[in-house]
Amino acid sequence: MKPLIHSKSSDRTPAGPEKQERAFTLVELAVVIITLAILGALILPALAQVRRQQRADGLQQQPETVGNGLEHVFDRRPGLHALAQLG
């Protein structure tokens, strides 16, 4: 059984910065979280604006898409075109 306390100084690990593991401090973690929150607050309104613009563009393109679909149906079935002009 090995002793719990070593008396030799050669058994100890060096305390230099290259060998010592360094963990994040609470302050550093808070700074990272706050930075991410600020970036998110800046990006979210821009994303909402893009989403609104896409929705508006989609509504403007929808009648054109429906018209193209109806034109395709009428081209394939000539009898429908005559019925559509009656109504």
C-alpha cells in the first residue's frame, strides 16, 4: 500500500501554467452569456423582418402560382376553357 502523503518533491506535478488545467470562472461565464444575449437581441429583430418580408412576397406570388396552375389545367383539357369563359 502506498502512503497517502508523498514526502518527495519530485513526485509533485509542476504548478506552471502549461501543466495546470484552468477552468472558466463565474465572471467569464457570465460575460459569455451576456454577450450571446446581446447578439441574440440584435439578430432576432432582423430575422423577424426577413420573415415578414418573405410572407409578404409569398402572398404576392400566390395568385401568379394559382394562375399558372389553372393555365396548365386548361391547356390539358380544352373543354374546361370553354366552361370557364361561360361563368
